[in-house]
Amino acid sequence: MRAASSRVMMESLWEAGASVRVYDPVAMEEAGRIYGERDELTFCESAQDALQGAEALIIMTEWTQFRSPDFDSIKETLGSPAVFDGRNMFEPETVTRAG
């Protein structure tokens, strides 16, 4: 996680005044060590939990569990259906069709 693009993304979002909810099945402990407790950072127990109260989904890792998302559930959970695929895992048409 030392030079991870997710760090750049989170830090940029914080500079813009955003709060960030994160879930990573591998790097949560390392992220906690790097960032500690912050008001603008919430560590979540699951990918679905990270969507609760979120305005957008930003995918910054290619873990297997993120490769087959339920876009209908994501659309229902997000405050607005905004998805940023930072790893180019999905065909844009697929995401657009899901709404």
C-alpha cells in the first residue's frame, strides 16, 4: 500500500472535503496503520457496508470479489449511481446499462 493509487485517491478526496468509506479484503490493517483514526475515514466490514451512505463507488483494487458486482444492488444502495472503475475491470456499456 506504500505507493498505491488508492492512497492518492483518498488523499485527493480528503483535500476536496470528502469523507471516505473503505473496504479492502487484504489491506485494511495496513491502511489503519498508515492513516490511524480520522473523522473523514471509515473502515468497513464488507464491500456492501462501504456503500452505505456513499454518493459514489470508486474501485481501486482488482480483487476477485470485486470482479462480478451486483450493479442493481449498488444502484439501490448508492446516494447517486456514480461508479468510477479505477482498474478498468468493467465494460462501460455494462455499467451504463445498469443505470
